[in-house]
Amino acid sequence: MTRRIDDVDMKILRLLSENARYTYKELAEKLGTTRQRVSRRMDKLEKSGVIIKYTLIPDLNKLNHVHVILGLTLRPTVDLDEVVEQLKSIDYVKIIEKTLGSHSLVIHLVGPNDMALTEKMIRSIAKEIQGIDKMDITFVTEICKFEVI
Amino acid sequence: MTRRIDDVDMKILRLLSENARYTYKELAEKLGTTRQRVSRRMDKLEKSGVIIKYTLIPDLNKLNHVHVILGLTLRPTVDLDEVVEQLKSIDYVKIIEKTLGSHSLVIHLVGPNDMALTEKMIRSIAKEIQGIDKMDITFVTEICKFEVI
């Protein structure tokens, strides 16, 4: 199913992880190849799901937003996929990661920088999601490094 | 210092968070404005640090990489900035976030999908960083949703 990722693919992924706005021309120049070849490889990486998306990383503090990470430990009997579907539909739940280890699910909430509203968001998750055993609440105050690969 | 973020800025940020590769032309069309105006606003958002970077979100499993989140609780006497500087220089530490709450620091490690190597990475953090009181270890197995704003 999944095509093997070769060195050129990895180079493209690394360049785009440094700056997702590089044009095909810039990428082709950096790699010593043609725009067409770069574009074809990127298409494949997108279609196979290796590239989930191109996005920006904002400084949420500067946007006057609060960024909360919840580490959820769910009871082992809980249907994780059902919980994920429920969380997906909540607008302020921005990131959902299935995990193994200390937490069964890590989710990120983003909302206006208002403590009363933040409390409401968190309590609403705690109330609506069945089977939460433990919830670690962590507020992100500063992003000091952000690389993906 | 920081210029007020207005509705047009927010629209640009939202569009780029959905797809950081939108061209100036595409953004201008979606916003009913000119490429020059979009470009000028993006410059300002970049220079003021509202946009930290444009990047891609990869499916690390498909790249045969492991993705570990460590929630670090440090002793209150520890100099957080010193720890951050130390962590920044470690290549496999990809994300560093200063936090308040359950953890003092959330860091993401990315490495080859090999349990022995993963254990080595984690133990090396535990050994080299002074003043870790508690370390929550969470393996990301699937990204189910990824939005930033």
C-alpha cells in the first residue's frame, strides 16, 4: 500500500517542515531537480497521508488566546473511537491524539484568554466525556522550539 | 509594541492554518483584496511573531518514526530557562513548550521506530536534565484532528 519513502522524499519533507510556503521552484532549486518532479512527489506524499496538512504555528498568547493541553486517562472499557468522534465535533478541541502510556488521549483546547471561559471548556469536557479516570491540565505559556521532523 | 490583530488578520491566519501553501493570489481572491495587501499583512504577522512558522504536520507512523510526549514536572527551584536551553540543543527534542499546571514543561521527542533507541532517548533526558520530579511518558499512536486556531 504505502510507497517506500526515499531520501528525496525525506529532503522534501524536511524543507517543507522548515517552511511550508516554499514554492515548487524554490524546492526544485534546493534539491537540484525540476518543479514537476517536486510537485509529483508532494502529490504522492499528500495522497498517501504522509503529509497530514500544511499549517502555521501561531503564538496564541499574542492572539490573546489560551492554549490548554489535557492528558486524559480513560477507563480501559471505554470505546476510544467513540470518544474521539465526540471530541472531534467540539469546535474548541483543536488537536486530538490517540496515545499509549500515561494518557490514553491528549487533546488541545484553544479559546479566548478568559479564565471563566477556560474553566467552562475544561469542565464541559470532563462532564460530557464518559469514563475519564484522570485529567492532567497543562497551560501552554510559551513555545520555545517547534520542529516536526 | 504589538499591533492590534483585526478581523482581516484573523481571516488570513485561519486560511493559512487550513493550508499554509495558499498563494498570495488565492488568499487575495478568498478575501476580496489584493496580493500586495495580503503580502504586507503576512509580513507584519511574521515580523511581530504572531506567526511562529509555516510547517507541515507529518504522519510520523507512516515515516516509521516514534513520537513521544514527555510531561515534565520540575522542582520549583529549577531554572526553567536553563533547562529549555539545554533541551533546545538536543536534536531529537522537536517541540519544547513552557507550561503551567500538571507539568512545568511539555516536550516532544521524535526518533526512529525502535524501542531500544526510544528508551535511550527518554533515559538520556531523565539523566541529563537536573531537577525532574516526575515524567509522564505518552506515545502518540494517531493524530485524529489537527487544527491550530
